[in-house]
Amino acid sequence: MYNKLKTKEAKLAVIGLGYVGLPIAIEFAKVFSVIGFDINKKTIELLKKQIDPAEEVSPEEFEGTDLIFTNDLELLKQASFYIVAVPTPINEHNEPDLTPLLSACETVGKVISKGDYAVFESTVYPGCTEEDCIPVIEEVSGLKFIDDFKIGYSPERINPGDKIHTLTTIKKITSGCDEESSEEIAKIYGSIIKAGIHKASSIKVAEAAKIIENTQRDVNIALMNELSIIFNKMNINTFEVLEAAGTKWNFLKFFPGLVGGHCIGVDPYYLVYKAQELDYHTHVISAGRFVNDSMGRYIAKQTVKKIVAQNKNILGSKVLVMGITFKENVSDIRNTKVVDIINELESFKVQVDVIDQHTEKEYVKKEYGVELVDQISNDYDAVIVAVSHNEYLDLNEEYFKSIMKSPGILVDVKGIYLKKINDLDYWSL
């Protein structure tokens, strides 16, 4: 398969052209002939104009690539090596929603031929590829796994908004369903990954490795969040504590904050779900998820307490929330926990204005019913800087004073103004 792709006798296809799939398609299209497939017609139209809807890839990066974009299954059939990079979200009950993944498996089943490969990049629980995905492909295609087609798993490690740790500079885990596929898949990915390849011993090991990367971060951040609640009761600043503790060489530098997005805030639930299937109730993982999922409401309540402490009527008080994306300097609002802050404040009948220059008003309105404001006023009782966008980093105390009633309250979720505020009532995690 590697030799066929290298000589362009065979084509590679990427199914799902979001923040993961598009960079993969572009990198492979520098060495192979690539078909980029997505069911979203609008996405395909934009990509044909060299516009990335996720704003992760610049127009210049499309240049010089052997890459076509389509939502046509007939064109997709021309490929022999399929990479699936679709979202794996959770539902309202915090259970895995495999709908996009299984739909992609049906698509693969409709186009795959004897001798072809399919590799999954979507984050799943260990066993999902073999137990859930392969049966769908077999049923739709009428082909037999291993005898007729090969399967692999290579978990995505792309960090949205990160221009340093990119696809090619992060070591890639690969795996296959047998020795031959393991070798071929490693060689194919090795053609674009500068940082090197780690061949996992099985598909399940590769799946598990991915899911614990984000679970480990989630649990560590949960510990910091719980510590911040304790330290707040002691009237000491968590960031100052972490600064002091961080002087020890082996102290792990995690920080408190909102844990949203489509990775850290989602992936642990896939492991929890699989553990329950195996009659094991997770303790540490579930506790960490509970703590992190509650932080938005906690921040809002602390803000309300501070407003009340100033002898102000909470009914009709006005708060500005700065930033609504799930992390700094990205446009993505999926599973953003800033919405929890907004909803909790509004439950106290607080008037909330929200600004964010990094995302589209229509997208936010459709997803969460939140109306971003174009202009901020000068009569806020409190300002919550929820996301540390670059535009907010250099704001000073005089700026915040200018948009607040006196006495004003500044809630600094990420601690970016620590030791820079003297007159305002300042609070951070």
C-alpha cells in the first residue's frame, strides 16, 4: 500500500475535514494524491476556495498540494487508503455519541474495495474500532475484515490554535490489525511525521493511549480546581501557591480553570462509559469530571457573592464576560464551559453582556442562544475575563475601571492580571 501511494498508483482519502482532518489531508497531499471528503457541502465549497472554516489552515498551505475536495461518493471510491477523522462527542447524558463515527463507517463501507485500508483517528474507548466500526464496514461492504480489507488506528494529537506543536512535529502513534498493516500504516504516516512513529502493539493499546492522554490532564486540572476552592476559603491565591510550589524540580505545572472543548472535557466520559460496561465504577476519573464540570457555576456564584458584598442589588446588576470560546485564540465554541458562567449568572437575574472577537455571532447564537454584543458599555458591576485571548493580555487596570461602576469587581479566571490590580476588587481561581 505504501509503495502504491508513493508512486500515486493509489489515492489516499480523508473523511471529515474539520480541525483534525484538514491538516492531515494537506500534509499527505504534499507527498501523495489525496481526496478530501466531507458531507458538509458548505465546507467543501469553502475548501475549494482555500478557506478553512476552522481557521486553522492558511490559504498558502493549500498551495502545491495534490488534493481535491468533494462530497461525492463516486469520487471517494477512487481511494484505496481511507483515514476517518470525524468528531466523537458526548450526548446530554455524558455518554458517547458515536453517530458521526458510525455514519463515517457506513461511508467507508460503501466505497471500500478488496485490498483497501481504513485508519481511524477519532478518539474512542478501547475496543470501539474492532467492536463497533468494523462490523458496520463489513455489513455495508459485504467484505470480510482482514481477508478483504485492513484496519488501523492512529489517534489524533492536534492541539487547536497551537502553531508550535503541529501535526508533523508531534510523535504519532500508529497501529494495525495485523503485522503487515502495522508496518504499512507506520510507513505511510512516517512519510509526513518528522517527530517519528510509535507503533503500538494493537489497536486497543493505541485507543487506550489516546484516551488516557486527556484523562490524565483532566484529573490533574480537577485537582488544581479543587485546591483553588479550598484556597479561596483560606483567602490565599492559588496561582501564587502554584508559583511557589513550582520552584521544585518535579512539581507538575497544572493550573485551575474551565475545562471545555471537544477533547479534555469529553474523552474521559468515553473511558467511564467503557468501564461501566465492564462493571467497574470509576472513582478518580468521575470525581475529576464532576469538579471540572462545576467550575463555571462556581465562578458565577463567587461573582454574585462579591456583588452582594458591595451592598448592591443582584437583580438587574450588570456583568461583562470577555471570551466565550473553549480556549484562547481559537474560534471553536464546542462544549465551552464559559456558557455555564453565563447561564448561572442569568439564573440570578443578572444582565450579562458577552464579547469575543474570535468567533462568529451567528454561530454562538445558534449553538447556545447567547447574543454577542458589538459594543461594551461603561456601567458594569463586574467584569469576568473568562478566556485569555491575546487581545486581553495587555489590558490594564485603568481600562477595566473605565468600563465599570465604582467599586468595580474584576474576575480573572486564568490569573493573567495577578499582581497588576491595586484598586479594583480582584478575584481569580
